[in-house]
Amino acid sequence: YFLVGAGAIGCELLKNFAMIGLGCAEDGEIVVTDMDTIEKSNLNRQFLFRPWDVTKLKSDTVAAAVRQMNPHIRVTSHQNRVGPDTERIYDDDFFQNLDGVTNALDNVDARMY
């Protein structure tokens, strides 16, 4: 499964994925990508982040947080934008191996891609 965005929407989705066991099967995996870092202003709405997480990468932090919630979850964090400049990473082979893609982006331009 591929989750694009680890902000407020992504935190909620990834928490739900962990609670229902998505990415826990032997061949299961969730890949989450977000190139942003945590800011103090994120803490009131992105509940997987704590004050000591400020300046850390969002994708790494949410991955670690859901592993605490569900130690069986297989989650890999990336720090890439999804767009023309990363099509060599997120190519046909990458997408063919997925069961689903979830958009948790916070801006229209990114969603349009």
C-alpha cells in the first residue's frame, strides 16, 4: 500500500491502517512518503507527533509511531515528493506491486499530479 503524505490526514490514515492490520501480512507493506519536517505548529493536529519530534522527518516519525501501536506492521518511510522528478523511483514496477494508493496531500497542485 502507498500513502502519499504524512501530515494531519496521513497521520489519521496510517493510525487506522495500523489498527486494522493493513501491512501486517507476510507479504504486506505500507510505503509512506513525505519530504516535510515536523514543525511546532503541526502538533495540535498531527497527533502522532510529540514536542520532541519537532525538526524530524514526518515520514520517519509516523512510521516509528505506528510500529509502537502495532509491532506487526511493515512500514517503510520515504522522503520524496511524488511527481515528474521522482518517476524513476515511483515507476510502473513500483505501482504494479501495490494493492492501493492513498492521497493524504494538503495542496491542490500535488493532488493534481
